[in-house]
Amino acid sequence: MTGIRERSVAEAQALWHAETIYLNTASFGLPPDPVWDALQQAQGDWRAGRVSWEHWTAVTGRARAQYATLVGADVDRVAVGSTVSGLIAQVAAALPAGSRVLSTEPEFVSLLFPFLAQEGRGVTVEVVPVDRLAEAIDATTDVVAVSAVQSSTGEVAALDDIAAAAAHHGAMTVVDATHAIGWLPLDASRFDAVACACYKWLMCPRGTAFLVLSERLSETMTPHQAGWFAANDPLTDQFGPPLRLPETARRFDTSPAWFSWVGTEPALALINEIGVGAIHDHDLALANRFRAGLGLEPSNSAIVSTAFEGATDKLARAGIMAAARAGKLRASFHLYNTEADVDAALSALLEPGQA
């Protein structure tokens, strides 16, 4: 997007006001000032009855354009929704009966369940370890479904290898990029479907999500959830037949939760101002500083997952917010974190002299 303001990570950090050391973006991200301010203004207007609703809907289109810029997609290929599972369900429902889906273990159920729910039509789902996914793709694979970054472990999928293997065998690629987009550079145009919930690394209010669709996949899909916002003109095509939907991915849109989208537009604009490359370098440097302090090898993920007895309790006593997943500490590092945050977490976890 030409003409956007450039902002450094250091400059941007003044826009957050956490009262804890927050290492839990993998659960939900914290709002920067532009997001918080936009929400407060919209809700104040709502409370006071100062406005109608149309301009709250218009921000969805602007957020769509910001997102398309972020992931390198044509804006006409971007659909909006509220959850990953709801968006992926439209993809799963379009699969021919008897399709074979290859996915990973562990994999978050919002990606898996929509495909597993198609069992009655003969759709089967097989799972393999993430690091074996590319080699497991063969001529019997119809769909490859994978998270770009695993939410439980932080493992980054080998997307280049997966895309190449899928292309070789003619399989469709479906990616849940919820734990990637916002810190990991990702070209969504390389895959058939890329879904992303925005309330984590994109630091938006919960209730907004995007789906980037390839032309070949979208042509096979039925807009089962079509409503007023999927119409050619949502402000005028509101009553009666016939069905009037656009040729773009907008026909798969679902009705926007207004206030969530009011907060999503400025969050995406800020990320584009900073640049995902700069965010990636910042987040990864912090995660690897934390890993080094724990005696772990460097990684390519902003999420650190490690077995450490009593870790979340130790961190909580020090005023540090992290999470536990699959019996392990999960610490995640993002824009608002600093080296001082990392060092404080290490001090809370390690005995004196170990940090």
C-alpha cells in the first residue's frame, strides 16, 4: 500500500500499556492505542445515539484492504467472517464426497473439525507429524490442511515444501495462519485457502477473521452462509429475490460484528506501518533470547514451548502472564515485549545464578 506511514518497532511500543509482563499473545493479543481509541469512540457514539450503523460497516472494507496488503493477496480474493472454523467449514462443505484430507498432529481443532464433520459424505482425515507432512503428500491426497504455526508447540510448518508437494500431486492447500500472520511473513496467494483469526498476533478484538481463496477453490464453493453483507450492494440489496451476489470472494462474507471490525482496521494499519519483516525480527530475537536463557537451541518461532515444572505459577507470582499447553510452558513474544521482559521471565523461572 503506497503512501503508508512508516513506524519503527521502538516507536510503536509506546502505543501499549500492559500492567503485566505479557507473554501470552498466542492466547490473545493486546490492543494498541489506535484500536482502543476507535472502540471507545464507537461505543460512546452507540451509547449516546449519535450515529447510524453504516459507517461501522464501512470499516470492514478498509480492514479487508489492509489485510490484503499484509498477506500479498488480491483484495477480491479475501472473504471476511468471525471465526476460522466458520470460514473453513465453507471450504470443507465444498469437498467432493470421498475426499482424502491430510493434516497434522497436533493440530488445532478449528482446522480439523470442519473436515472431520464431513465423515458422513465419506471424507476421511489422516494426521501425521508436522515435520513429515510434505513427504506424506501423495497421489491419493486431495487436500492438505495445516497450521502455518502450531498453537500448542510453536512449530513452524515447512510451507515451501508442503506447497511444492501439494502442487506436484494436484492437492489443494488449506492453511490456518492464525499463529503466523502478524509476525511471520506469509504470501497467502500461494495457497488455495488461508484462514486467520485476528485476535491473536494481529491484536484485534475477538470476532474478526479472514479467508483468502484461490479462484479454483472458490469456483467449487457454495456460499451457504450468504446474507445481507454478501450481497452485491449490502446497503441496497436487502429485500427479496433473486440471489444477488458478487463474483469476488465477498460472496462468502458473513455479517460483520461492527465494533470488532472498528478495532480491526487500525490494528492492521499499524502492522502495515511497522512492516511484518521488522516485527518478525523483533519477535524472533526475543524468543531466542528466552530460549538461550533456558539452555535451548535457537528456533524459528515466536512461541517457546518447553517442559518446565511450575513455570506458569512462578511467572504469575512475578506478575508475568504466560500459558500452559499440553503440559508445557508456552511463552509467546510480540511487538510490545522487550529484552527486559525476557530477562524478568528468566529471573522468575531460574534459581539465582542460573539466569
